Amino acid sequence: MDLNSDLGEGFGIWTLGDDDALLDIVTSANVACGFHAGDPSTMRRVCSSAVSRGVRIGAQVSYRDLAGFGRRRIDVDATTLTDELRYQIGALSAFGPVTYVKPHGALYNTAAVDPVHASAVAAAAAAFGLPVLCQPGSVLARLAAEAGLRVVFEGFVDRGYLPDGRLVPRGTEGAVLTDIPTVTDRAVRMARTGEVVAIDGTVLQLPFESLCVHGDTPGAVSMATAVRTALLAAGLPLSPF
């Protein structure tokens, strides 16, 4: 099982999360590419640290939304969005070996259901021949597969799920999980059986290949450490996908 986290999300003098601590825990790093967070020096530093630890680097691409941390849907046409996503992947590639693409925030959620924005993500990834990390059953997963790309299915150990398999919107009760024992039990179940319980009690069966602990979740380092420990204790080895 792969364990990933969103990293490099500081900007200038502002820091968010403990990138170095998380790089000692995860196997894949989704690195912000400057459009929702991150700057060239942060990108260089995180990529260098990831390479030295054997952690795979993914381009965490976003809408152009620094002010909103990429958590606002932007109404942009497919051509412009594709160009902006390719620009971000190319920028991160200047600092390290990018091995996959993962949309961030509002783009992740929009591409799960919107063919126009999903097609832009798939086209940008295809321009570099990169796998796409995304939700199982999403529109993006289908379009990326149709483009001949490897699709890697992701699960979120610290986010709530709706009965249809989508994530509970942020700002809604149950959207973010912070209780570590709950999260670790959930992670082991997701990795072992592909099951995750939605907020209404529905048991979803999904083909997870990578589990995510958000770097900006309160107590992210402690949570990621506990998740890693629990997975290994359950006989579930960790390695990049």
C-alpha cells in the first residue's frame, strides 16, 4: 500500500505543516506547484528532501487560486485549464522527478464529476505520460484510463465519505476526521479490505491503492505516524505505487 500526503503547501514566509517530518513517514509526496500554494524555493526543498528519502514526487496541480488555497471552483475553459496544469507539472519537473499527477482541492472534487475539467487533468497528465492519482469511480478515472494513462485509486483516511463515494464537502460536519484511533482503524480496513464507512453508515467497497493523510490536518504528523505503524503492524507493507 502507498501512503501519500500533500506537501510543500507553504508560500514565502508562511509555512503549513511539517514537510520534513512527513517525508520520513510517507512513500509518495503530492507537492504543491505554485497555483494554490508553494513557491520555487519550497518546491526545490521538498523535492530534494523527497529524493533523498526515496519518496516519490507527484505534481499536486490546482486551479489558479492562491487566495482560496485552491478550494474554490474556478470557471475556466478546458484549453486554458489544460495549459495551466501542464505549466504546473513542468514547473515542478524543474526541481525533481515527477512520477504522477494529483489534482488538489476543488479541482480534485470537480474533476471527479465534471467531464470538462476532468478532461483537462487527463490531457495535462498525458502530455507528460504520467499516472493520475484520483478517486475510484470518478469521471477523471474514466477519462484518464481512456487516454491510456495508469490510474491509481486513492482513499482518504482523514476525510468523511458520502454514500455515493464522494468526499463530504469541507465545512460540513464529518468532513475531516482527527481522532487518531478512528483514523488508524479506518486505514487498516481500507488497505486490507477496500471498505470504508460513509457518514450514513453505508459500507463502500472501493479499490484503494494509495491512502492519503492531509498535511494540513490538525496533528498530521502524529496521525501519519500512527497510520504507518498500524498498517505495518497489520502486515501491510508500504511502498510507492
